[in-house]
Amino acid sequence: MATVDLTEQTFENTVLGEGIVLVDFWAEWCGPCKAFGPVYEEVSNDNTDITFAKVDTDAHQGLSGALGIQSIPTLMIFRDGIGVFQQAGALPRPALDSLVEQVRALNMDEVRAQVAAQQSGDAPA
């Protein structure tokens, strides 16, 4: 599956849906972004059941700012509408493959319980 470009108008509907969504925040002038791009595309082609999206931080500065993106590339991962990962920096293929498998393996009932506990102030210290 090819990557999809996200905008302010499409971001929420894409990441809040069911399934796994990876979002790569990048810019044309960014060397590490250019190095990570082909790796990201390769992994997307090998995982056609997952949505791989990209946000051009120059074209969508408001969205990047609202999400607190301070350096690029930054990768965010959502599963079933919940943000489960965010990290700046280009990843090598083995690390991205491992990350995809870890997100697939998440017990989302446990994740939802942790989110609910954090929101109610009952999260363990």
C-alpha cells in the first residue's frame, strides 16, 4: 500500500479510526527525512493492512504545531484511535519492522484501561 498524505482536514478521521496508523512527519529539505522515506515506503508495502501516512510539516505547519512536532522526522503510531508511540529520528528498517510487530501485539484492552486510569488520575506512580 502506498503512503497517504494527511492534512489538517484528514488527520483526525485517519488516526481516530480502527486499526493501525503510522504517521511520518517530514519536510522536503530534511536530509534524515529523505533517508527514512524509502524505508518507510518499503515497510508500508510489506504491511498492506496498516495505514502509512505522511505529513509535510512545511505545508501543514498548523497541524505539526498542534501536535507538538519539534524535530523531524517524527514517527507517531496510533492503534484504534489511541496514540501508542511517538519518537523523533529516522529508524533503520529492522527497528521499524520491530516497532510494527510490537504495535500489532499490543493488548488494546490493557492499553484502554491504562488510558482510562491516566485520565481519571488513578494511574500507578
